[in-house]
Amino acid sequence: MTETAAARVRAVLEGALGHPLTAWPDSAPLAEFPSAAYDSLMQLEAVTRLEKEFGLEPGALDTADVATLTAATARLRALTEPS
């Protein structure tokens, strides 16, 4: 894998939001991101896009898993990387 999980998560969420997250802190709640509606529908969109990006079955992620970049990355690593 050429990109780290964190970089892939950030890229997918930028695509979903339609805004760059370059300066956004990994641990900051995405619901507080300015100029983007990170509401429950956007969270579901993020979940769907991340599941697709990481080759996961639908339902592998929950909206709580995508509250922050850190949370999403940690959950995806737990699901996709060998122990």
C-alpha cells in the first residue's frame, strides 16, 4: 500500500465533504468542520465511501467510527491490518 491508512481516510473524507482537510486536526470532531455539513447523512456517506475504499462489507463501520479522522483511521486499521 503506497498511501497510509490515515492519508486514505483523509482523502476519502475530503471527497465526501468537498473540502480539503489539510489543516484539520486528526482528533477534532468532523461535525465542527466549518463550511461543511457533517450531519448524519454525511456521516453515512463517509461510512459508505470508507467501506468501499477499504474493501469492507457494508455495515462494517458505524457512524460513531467516523466522528474524527483519528477514530476512522483506528477503526479501519483494526478491521484491515493483520494483528
